[in-house]
Amino acid sequence: MFRFFPFPVVVLALLAIFLPSVHGQIGGPAATYNDIARFVAGKTPGPGSPLRRLDHLPSVRRHMADSAELSKTWRERRLKTIRDWAKQEIHPRIVRPKIVKYPFSGPDFVHVAALFPGADEYILIGLEPLGTLPDFTAMADPDLDDYLTHLNHTLRSISQRSFFITKEMRQDFGKEGVDGVYPVLLYFAALTGHEVIKGEFIKLEGSGEAVVVGGPDGADGIWLQVRALDRLPDFPPTQNLYYFKTDLSNSGFKASSPMKAFLDQRPGGMAYLKAASYLMHTEGFTNIRNYLVGDCQYILQDESGIPAEFLATYYNATYYGKYIGPIDTFAEHDQPFLHRIYQSGVAKSLPFGTGYRMRDEDAIQIFGIRK
């Protein structure tokens, strides 16, 4: 059984030998993980990929056109603005974080990749199911059409609101064969300019060590090894992207939990919080709140993450945007502290909407550096 370590060079080399591709057959071509990532993102798979044999199908042509249009919208209307803002406001003030921790994320790799490029590891934690990757080449055209149509619907819905509603995602996944976050993670990897080298299902042991398992049954998460195609000199040659399906309430995230042990092996770094349902404003999620505040050197969040007044006790905070209070769903979590801060005129401008506030003029970001 293979095991992961912080920099699993030997393990990854062995995996590359024994587990080279997806849906491979002895003596025949196989789609690589990067082929699949490009395919779901509306990009042409690599030369010799079996997925190229599907190019003539009307369902695939529609998918390629729809995905390419959606990806263009992401890049031109959102990602460029976010990246430019982070380069100006965040990157000059920090040492490049090797670890980015994103609780309550769903499969939202796109925002952490845009904000914090070049991290060694991205750790996403949510409640959405892991899912699987179908063998697209073995699907009948009507089934393939249904799958791709539903996948594009899911991705378009995400792009319109920039966050994941767990209840809705649970209902969406399972329809037309799209059974979890796996294809969404691959889509976001391709969208943000990453080559996907490898993917595995993993299970966390009590020690916090991640162990490769053969499939989604019994797995706690998905691990992707990716490589940024547009790398700066200080970027790592490869990066680890983890998604864990884990309960972060106090009953699920405690001193003895494997997830806590896994994170403890990766101290410090950056925490990112967006559309976190104000869970850490309640008594049921104090463990994860206290862990993040006690561990992370930096925190970037909207108003739904850690209570702003609590955060300001431990971090020097810079405020961006305009605070108009929570949306109606979370009206009970209005923060007088933030009203005072924003009425004082100290907040800087924010050129993009985020979280529950997608209009630029209504959104906020709080960037904290540990005191």
C-alpha cells in the first residue's frame, strides 16, 4: 500500500510506473488525467488520446463549444481581475505560502489558484461527494450527451454565483452520471492553467497520513498532482491539490480526528474562507475556527468566515470593499464591528464580487497578517 509524505517523490515515481493512466487497457491507448481535464474544460486532449476519437460526435462538439465559452467568461470577467488584485494587494505583503487551507470550499480550486499561485499544497475541505471519472470512450452517445450537458449546467451554475451550495450540489451530483466533485476539480485545474499529472483516491489514517486506496469506497478524499504551466522561478515543479469530504463541526474536527492530524503536519500558511455559511460564528464550529486562528500566518476571507472582531484580536487586518451586512439568509449574523470599520473610511476598494455578494459594490475582503 502506497503512503504519502510531505514531498512524496519516491511514492509518486512508483505510482507513475504502476498507475500510468485512466481507463487504460494493456496494449491500447489510455486517456491521461490531463486529457480528461482538458476534455471537460473544452480543450483538445493531447495527441494520441483516445478522447480525440470522440471529436466527431455532436454531443462532444456542443460540449467543447459550451465549455470553451464558459472558460473564456471565467478568464476574462473574473480570473484576470482577481489575479491582478492579488498581485497588487496580497503578494507584496507576504512570503509565498507553501500551504493554502480552504475549509468549507467544495471543489473550488479556481479561486485559490488565482489568488495564491505557486503554493506547494492546496487543501480543500467540503461535504460534497468525491465522485468518479467515467470512461467517456465507452459511453453511448445519448449517455455521453446527458453527462456532458449536466456537467456544463453544474459548472455554469457555479460560475454565476462563485460558491457551492452543499444541499444543491448533493442533489445535482448523482444525476446523469455526474456523481461528485472529481470532474469539477479537473475542470478547474485546466481552467487555471495546470497540467494534471496524476490523481488518486486517498484515505486518512489516524496519524494523519494519506494512503492511496483503489476507489471511492472508503476514501476520504482525492489527491491530484498538478503542474502550473505558467511558473515563476520560485514555484515548485509540481503541486499537490487535495479535496477532502470531511465534517468540520466540533464533533467531526477535534484533537483526535485524522483531518486535524493531517493539517497539523502542514503548519502555518494561508487560510482562505469564502461563503462559509457563518458556521464559525456559532458554537458548533469553534474547533476549526480556533485551529485556523492559532495556526495560519495569513487569512483572507469574506464576512462569512471567522467573526471579524475575533479575527482582529490576533491579526492585523486590512479591509476591502463595502460592508452592507449579510444577505437575508444569514441576517442574524450582522456584525456591528464591521459596520464601524467600514463607516470609518479605512477600507480600500475591491474590484470584484465574491462569496454571497457577487456585485463589486457590495462585496468585502478582509486580509489578516498574524500580529
